[in-house]
Amino acid sequence: MTGVRGVVGTVESTNAIRLDSPYDKSPVTATLGVYVSKAKTHLVLRLSDGQIECGVSGCSVLVRFDDRPALSFPAEMPEGFFPAAISIQNTLAFVDEITSAKKLRVSVPVYRGGDNIFRFDVDGFDAVRKRADEVNVRQSQ
């Protein structure tokens, strides 16, 4: 995420998971963040502890907006190899879906923990989309 200009918005998971050693000290939560760089908008999911299993070739996450069918989104490790985070691709499609949703569930492959579902209350996330759009318009001028 070279050239990141700033955080447009973040939301914390409403649930936590427990992992085995060496990540068993405290419950693990997730943060979903929208960041704007000079070139584009980035969508990053970060764990408070542990590692996400997303190799060099990438991975996919299952996402469910409200009670709609689950969608698969490609993901990859962010630049700089930060194993507790993934950069979710198809950001514009994701943000379009999230702005009309109230609840979001993301299934994430966690090292030594299998697939875990993190839940987010995203009611009002439309403001984040508008802010990202404003920043992107200013940057393109």
C-alpha cells in the first residue's frame, strides 16, 4: 500500500475467536479498514493477533452481506508482508455491496485455527464510501 494517504473508515468485529498457542493469550478480533492511496482505494482486514493463511499466490475469503448468498473475494498479503492482514481485492464491488448492508460476515483462513467467521455491524458504512469517492475525485483532479 505504497503512498497511502489516509484511513477513510474502519469497523471492528463484533465477535472474537480463540486460537491455540502461541496466540492463546487473548481473544482475537478483526478490523476492516478502508484506506485511500494516491492510486486507489484499499480494503484491508487485520487480526488483533495471529496470522492469516494467505500465501504468495493469494487466497480467497467468503463474504456474506446481510442474508444474501456468500460471495468469494480474492485477497492477498499487503505490501511489506504483514501476516496478520489481508488486502481484499475487487474493492469497488465490495464497497458497493457493503453500503447497502447492515451486517457483514467474513470467513478468514487463520493459521492453526482454520476458517473463522468475523461479524461486523456495517450499518452506516455508506458514509465511508462517500468519503472514499470524495478523496478519489480530488486525487484525480
